[in-house]
Amino acid sequence: MLVTFLREPAAIAGAARTAGVRWLQLHGYQPPGVVAALKRQLPEATVVKVLHVTGDACVERPLLGSYEKAGTDVFLFDAMSDDGRIGSTGLSLEPDAVIDLAEALTRPFLVAGGISAANRTRYEKVAAHPRFAGIDVDTAARDAAGAFSAENVRSIREQWLAGPEVEEVA
């Protein structure tokens, strides 16, 4: 997956082609037109649009329908800090806010934002949602030095797969 803050469809498509990447995570504030342009340039690509959430508010909420019409394949809900930081904040999303957003969509969604092995049960309703497609983890997968930890990843994976509504997809 290519994770990008870029807003220029040609630059994103060029990087994806060069790297042979077929999943694109638009992590910045790219407008729906960027999604539409990417779907035209890379029709085989899966476009994941990040939605930035603070408390129960989603910055992109007024554009959800436009993102779907533009061709977004999957949405990713991620926590934004009060001061506007996005990505790898370690902040957790409120499960009820996630469910509220999910109900406004017709596409699958992923959840990020403070996801860990320890908080799996807090997200039981989210994981049971029919369009829930999985989790995106960064901060909790790292050790004290900031490197990815196989032990942390294994623990997160085991806890999230252990839930009654979550099945591993091959």
C-alpha cells in the first residue's frame, strides 16, 4: 500500500506504477476529484480514503457521498488530535462515532487510531458492523525505540482475530 499526503493524481499514479503498488491510501485532505482522477488513471487500484475524526466530528463528513461517487473503495477512520495532527497520533476513536460514520457509508471501512491488543473489546460493536473490513495499526505495533515489534504485531493480531465477529481473510 502506498500511503500518501500528495494531492496531485499524476504524481500519485506515477509513484504507484513505478512501485507496482495497487492499494493507495490517501491520508491527507485530498478532495473527491483526486479519487476520481486516480480511478481513471489506475482503474485496477484500490483507493482507501482516510477520514479524519476528532471526538464525534469528521472533517470530511460533508463529502462522504462525493467520495463514494468518485470511486473510493474503502474508507479508513483515523483519529486526529485537537491541534490538527493526523497520522500515527496514538489517539483512540470513540466506537459510537465510528458506528455513526459507518452508517453514513455504503463502502467497507477500516479503523485506525490507537488500535491495540488491549482495546479490542472496546470496539466489539465496530468489529461486528457488516462493513467492517479490519484495522490499521502503527503506534501500538512499535517498541519503545520506535521500531516495529513482531511481538506487538502478533499480540494485536491474536486479540483482534479472537473476537467472535472478526475472521482472518486469506
